[in-house]
Amino acid sequence: MSDLLERLRGRGWRMTAQRRVVAEVLDGEHVHLTADEVHARAVAKLPEISRATVYNTLGELVTLGEVLEVATDKRAKRYDPNAHRPHHHLVCAQCGAIRDVHPTGNPLADLPDTERFGFTVSDVEVTYRGLCPNCASA
């Protein structure tokens, strides 16, 4: 489970009612919501929250490094609160469901020196694609 709320409190982030609701909506495991989904869930908890406030709060959280902006395909960007534990994503090619995965090994080590073309590689993003159980059985 994500510890987003605890991390934000620890940073001394000013916790307005609107910011708290956005953080609560994002908190959890395997959370990869679009901004519109965050807004819809936030409105259910705090009806007066505006779309602009949600978008601005998401932008702040990304800038702080507390939430990752994930773009796994040509669909809308999604927001992932699992920003402090290295992980990859498993994406359903049909419905777009996303799960965090934590394979063992070091993907940086898997890139041979001959394929680095002189780059100093500092990060790697891996996206596994396939069909989720629901789509595979349909």
C-alpha cells in the first residue's frame, strides 16, 4: 500500500482539505488513475473541489516527486503514488489496466555496453504488455 499521505505530512506539505482529498484518492496499491478519475473520486468526497484544483495538485505532487506521471500508451496520463519504490508496469493491451510489478534483477545490467552508444544510463522504464485475466477470458 502507498504511504503517500504520510510522506506528504513528513515533508510539511500544507494539507488543505482539497489537497488531502486528492492525496487520499491516490493513496493505495496499484493506483494508476487519470486526472479525470481523480477528480470524479475527489468530488464524491468533497463536492466543491474544482477540476483545476485537482490538476494543479497533481502537478505539484509530480513536481515534488511524490507521484509519478505514467504514460504507457496513447491514452490519458495516469498518476502513480508508488514513487519511492522502483517498479515496472504490467499493462493490459485491451482494457488498459495497469499493475505495478517488482521483478528481481537489475534491468540496467541487462543492457550491454555495446548497446549503450556512449550513454551514461541512469534510469530504465520497463512496460510489460499482455491481456489481463478478464480480457483474456472474454
